Amino acid sequence: MELQNPLTHQIPAACTRLSVGRSTLYELIKSGRIRAIKAGKRTLIPEVELQRFVSEELAEQQKAAA
């Protein structure tokens, strides 16, 4: 059974949620702009991190446009 609103996403699902490629997501993680969780060999991205990232990007773009 698949959860409707998962707390975390594996890399492919996080890429889909952000509409970015795998390498872009890994760059965002490496730069610290998105925080990830390691669970064994899996890298998981919390849903709240994806939402925070999008909100911060929107705020930065609004500042730049003003």
C-alpha cells in the first residue's frame, strides 16, 4: 500500500516532486540547500525539506524582482 502523503521521498520521487534531474538534486543536497537523511544505503528527502526549499526559492525570486 502506497502512502498518499509520505514523510520522506527517495531520490527519484523527490526529483519528480521538484521537477529537477537527479544530478541537480544531488547538487542541492551537497550545497546544503536541501537536507537529506541517510537510512542505511538509502538517501531520503523529507517532504518538509522540499516544501521549505520551494518557499525559500519563491521568496528569493520575489526579493530579486522588487
